[in-house]
Amino acid sequence: MGLPALEFSDCCLDSPHFRETLKSHEAELDKTNKFIKELIKDGKSLISALKNLSSAKRKFADSLNEFKFQCIGDAETDDEMCIARSLQEFATVLRNLEDERSRMIENASEVLITPLEKFRKEQIGAAREAKKKYDKETEKYCGTLEKHLNLSSKKKESQLQEADSQVDLVRQHFYEVSLEYVFKVQEVQERKMFEFVEPLLAFLQGLFTFYHHGYELAKDFGDFKTQLTISIQNTRNRFEGTRSEVESLMKKMKENPLEHKTISPYTMEGYLYVQEKRHFGTSWVKHYCTYQRDSKQITMVPFDQKSGGKGGEDESVTLKSCTRRKTDSIEKRFCFDVEAVDRPGVITMQALSEEDRRLWMEAMDGREPVYNSNKDSQSEGTAQLDSIGFSIIRKCIHAVETRGINEQGLYRIVGVNSRVQKLLSVLMDPKAASETETDICAEWEIKTVTSALKTYLRMLPGPLMMYQFQRSFIKAAKLENQETRVSEIHSLVHRLPEKNRQMLQLLMNHLANVANNHKQNLMTVANLGVVFGPTLLRPQEETVAAIMDIKFQNIVIEILIENHEKIFNTVPDVPLTNAQLHLSRKKSSDSKPPSCSERPLTLFHAVPSTEKQEQRNSIINSSLESVSSSANSILNSSSSLQPNMNFSDPSLDVVKPTRPNSLTPFRKAKALYACKAEHDSELSFTAGTVFDNVHPSQEPGWLEGTLNGKTGLIPENYVEFL
């Protein structure tokens, strides 16, 4: 398990969890800094000490073998695993060379020592300076806040307003410094993956030159060296894309911090000062508090950022009531009283500002007004997967493959935005789309055409590979076995809607042609993955963790390009499991009944499209008894008819089960197997259970039905219609 991602949204919250996560990153940087320092020392010793060459090389090799990379995220790419494994590979080579040493290492200082010292000084040193600034601003902000909160409410309004403004400025500056520090820590953690290993690779290459025995080892080392070089380059390319995304997110957070808050399991959370009675009077102790409206649980954790640790034990109480504290009844500002069911007396709390108190009061259903500030500001794109959309993509592909397939940097070099928008406006004109002309005029540069294609895909209401499947594609890319990866992605692609799959097939066939000409256009499969990964498989929520998964998005695209013929022209061998049918549901234990993957899929026989409309209308408008009998008779008569397969490629000899027609009436169904619900919206049942009002749901692979008065979801491969 790697280091947890540092979310920019947590900088504003500044929670204990955020501080602990930040400490783990700082500890990793200190560990890396110490290791690099020791490595530089060992390298110099290796160059200067002929007599101690053997012992120095062994120590150097041992240091490499003991160090382990810690990557951000819950999984590593093949490139990262290759890079992480490289240190152990280097150590093995050094131990073998120690027995056959014959010449002194030359030019090692330039290729090894200097880059490492530069990385340690410029990157880790910069991170240390940023930490000093961050610690200083933390102390300044907390001190200013405490001083501000201790102001008497009896002071003049003008003085209070001036104090409020000063605190806001200090808070904003602290928040900006926090964001910059987190960004720098993330950057150094990512940079070390290539800036640290690359000098070592160059150093080893120098050793092979001077050792005869090293020449023999170099032949065996060649394959790994090539793989490592590619992995470093791929990691560097992904870093460049990731860094720009993270920097863009940081700028958005600076401009509108409230619009990019992380979704929290708590109704409200943040710092509050809690009044505690002592034998010498009362004191105000800083706590990090969370409140859950459903359970009415308030949790208070004594924590002070300046000391960097807890000041006591956690306490949880159940809310009974919340009342705003009048200003004239207490000298402190922004106060409110909380009564608990399981604790006697009143708990007086002080918020950080009037707005903060209002939010706490709103969350606890106090006397402050309640309003919902959550707005869905997502706008829909103007592009669609309709005939116009397919026409645009086909025209762009035709232009690229006939005029620019060998242009260097194809799809990576972007066109002028104004020209791209102009071309799109021409292509999206319904009149132009209806024309049979497939060529885009030669006046449009190829980079303008490729940018228009990518822009159109980004203009779709959602990514081509759909938000609901994004996490499943990422999980598939994280699997260790290559064949399993391809198999899982193969299954997921065939769960996409028909038009999405057709468009994806059209695009992947084209990108395979581009990759086949990589010697001329320099666009390998890996480069195309970097370009199209964020476009086709972007996440619904923009977070640092999601940005760190861009490298796995790229891997998904690489697999689609390399295996496009198998993925799009054949049906997956393994039927979809119950867990695959709903992305957000996980298996609760290993002791559950056998999964759907062990059972055959039930085919639904839809009413043939050739039936007359009058027959459908009579079925829909009849009584429930006549509906059942009519539906059964239609189903029996349809067994001899050929179902409408609706495949985009008629040459494929594939049997595809058809879902019930949208006009099919509600019917009864019987469970073939037992199933335990894994989500509140699902039904639990045993084999033989009969469901009422069964009909297709909005989720692919699921039906909706009623059991004992409760309506919920049923896996469609678990039932048969009566």
C-alpha cells in the first residue's frame, strides 16, 4: 500500500487526518533525502578508494537493495513496478562485478553524483524550505485566530470588523501557503521516480564500458535496461500530464475553494473551541469536531495544529438540541450551546466565525436558517453520439489517414484554438453533416483536424467510456496478470451502450493505424495512451487521487489499441458477474452463495419488432390477467422467430440476448438461485421466490421487481419469467 494522496481540499479543512497524511509524506521525503545523501557519499568513496573498491561496491549495492519506493496511490503501473524493481537489479549486477573488477570507474561524478546532488538540493531542499514556511504560517495563523477569538464582544463594531478582515487575510495566506506546500511535496514524490533512477542507470552503463566481465553481464542486462528506459520515459510523460492537471486543480482551488470541497461522510466537520470548567475557572480547548445528522453523533477530538498532536481523549455524544448563544450572555463571540442525550449539562462551543457558526447551527437543526447551497452546475455538451457525431469523427479520421498519418507528433501537437473551433462549427452544421462528402478541405492543417477530433470527444455530455465504468476500467488496469487485464477490459467494453462501443471501435481501429506508423509519426501506443486516456476515461470528480490514476487510464487505452481486433470483434468468454453488474457494490464476505459467474445467463425473449402496433396497445391497456396471458402467448409464438440482434457489424456471428422491450408489460418472475443483497436498493431472496411487477431497470444487467411490498433491483441472470 503506497502513500495516501494529499487532497488540496483538505488544506482548507486542515484536519488531524490531513496532518498525519502530510507527516507520512514528509517522513518519506526525509527518508529519501537521507538515502540520497548516503548514496552520494558511497559513490564518491567508490571513485576515490581503489583499495576499498570491493567493500564500497558491496555497501553501495546493499543500500540499493534495501531501499523501497513508496508510490502515491493504491496500486502501481508496470512502469512503476519496473522502476521500483530496478534498484534490486542494480544491486545484483554490482555484486557480480565486484569479483571481476579490473579498472577504476571514470566519469562517475558527472553522470551520478551531480544529478543526485542537484535533485537533493533543488527538489528536496525546496520542499524543506516550503515546510519551514508552512510551519511558520501555521503558527502565525493559529496565534492570530486565538487572539481574534479572545476579543471581547463589547469592543466597537469598527474594531471588530477590522479584526475580522485581518483574520481573513491571514487565513487566506495560510491557505495559499498550505496549497503550495502540498503541491511541492506531491511534485518531489513524483519526480524522484525518474530523476533519482536515471543517474543510476547512466552510472551502470559506464561500468559496463570499463569491465570486460561487465560486457557479458550487459548482454543479459540489456532487455531490462530497455524496459527500464521505456518505463522511465513513460513515467516522465505521465508526470508531465499529471503535473499540469494537479497545478490546474490547485489554481481552481485558490480561486474557488468552496466549490471543490471533498465529499465528506459527515454532515459538518471542523475546528471548534469547547468551554471546559476547571478548578481554577473555565478554559477554551480547541477540538476537531464532526457531526453526523443521521445518528446525531458529535465527536470531539482535542487537537492543536501548533503542537501537532492530540491533547486528550476523543469524546462522542448524541445531540439533543442546539441553541444559539446570545452575544450579551457571554464575552466570547460566535458561541452556541449543545445539549446531549448521554451527557449532563450544556456544552458551550465557539465557532471560528459567524459564517462558521451558521453552518454548524444549520447542520444541527438549530435556530439558524437552513438552506441548501449545493447546486449541480454541470453543463451538458453540445456534441452527441448521433449521425452527425459519427460523420464528424469519420471525416477527421479520413483526413488524418489520407493526408497526415506520417506527421510527427500526430495528436500530441495541438492546433490553434480559434481554427479548431471554426472547423468544429463547420463540421457540426447539420447541412454539412448531411453531405456525403467525406473529405475535409486541404486548407485545414492536420493538427487542426486532430485537435477538432479530440475536442469533439471532450464535448460529449460524458466521456465516451462513461463515468459509471471508469472505476472498473481503472481496477482492470491495476490487475497484475496481463491476460486478466485484457479479459476484464474486453468484458467492460461490451457493457458499454451500442453507440459508445461503435464509436470506440472506430477510434481504436484508427489509433492502431497511427501506431503502426510510429517510426514516421513517433506516436507509439504508449504515447497515444497519454493523449487519449484523460479524454476517453476522465473521472466524474476532479481530485488529486483521480489525477494520480491517469497513468492507469493510459494503460486502458494502450490495451484497447493493442487488442482492438479481439476486443471489438469477439464476445467476452466469461459471463458478467453480479459484482460487475453494479460498480459501487462489493462482495461482503467469502462465505456468500456462488456468484452469478457460476450460473448461466437467462435470455429474455422480447416481443418481435414485426408485431403490429395495435397488438402492443391492446396488451398495454388490458387488465392484469389478460396482460399475463397475452404476454405468455406472444413469448411462446416468438420462440420460432429470429430476434433482432441490432449489431453494428452484420458479419459477426454472435448470439446476443435481447432485453425486454420497453413496451413489455410488468410480469411475474421466479428466482433460479438465492441472492443476498449487497446494497440498499437490491432485494435478498431464496431460490424459488416469485416476484411481482418485474420490468427492466435503468441499470444495465438489472431488473426491478416487487417482493413482499418492497421494490428493488434483481440480477437479470438470476430469474426466469413465468
